[in-house]
Amino acid sequence: MNDKKSTSIDPDLVRDLASILNDTGLSEIEVEHGELRLRLARTLTVAAAPAAVHVAAPAPVASAPNPPAAANADPAKHPGAVPSPMVGTAYLAAEPGAAPFVKVGDSVAAGQTLMVVEAMKTFNPIPAPRAGKVTAILVADAQPVEFGEPLLILE
């Protein structure tokens, strides 16, 4: 750092820290040097489905990781399979106890959040690649997933 007063912040330091945030996928970083304390954070957004739309879901539908339609064939080869874009943990709702983003039988629009995959403490929304109907959810809530693993079937 330079010899300016401790209240002055070096813009290059801020740019370097912001670059570290982007390169590592961290959501925040904090640095202390003498009297200078600098905290950078980026906002993570997760689109939530409207809570009033889904009143109640039968437990077998929401928690069935292998519905009968998907049991007959390899779900990874299904043309409507939506694969995980990363290794992480899949979550079917925005928070514990909240309504799931989607349920089997729901019609979704292209770009609508189907679920989130948490990787390195960052919640990444998984958007619908196209409009369609959810015919199978292949993962359970809070289940670890691998890159390319089918998450759900969209027809």
C-alpha cells in the first residue's frame, strides 16, 4: 500500500480484491492492514417461485428421487434431461421449509429457476433451458450432485 492517510483506499487494491472474488467464486473478502479495514462483498441472487402459487404438495411426489417414468430408461440419455452444470449440492427450495421451486406436473417457462446448486457457498440457480412440463425430479433436496448428472426431466 502507499503512504497516504489510513482513511484513503487504494483503488488498485479494491480492483485486485474484486478480481479475487470473481476468480475464486467467493461471495465476500475482508482485509485488514493497520487501521485500514476493507470488506468487499457481492450480492448473490436466487429467484424464488411465488409462495402463494403452491399451496401443498403430496410428500411422495416431492421426495421421489426416481419416479416410475424415469425408472425404465437411463435418465441421462432422456432428451428432456436437465443436467447439473457443476459439482455441488442441489436444493429444491430457496430455503428450508419453503415451497419448492417446481414440482412434478408443473409447467415452466424458459429461464425459470428449477432448483439451485450450491458450490463453494454460492447458490447457483438452474434455469429451465426451454418451456415445458416437469415430468420427473431425479434428485432429493440437499443431495450432492456431479457435473452432468441429470437433475430433472422437462418435456
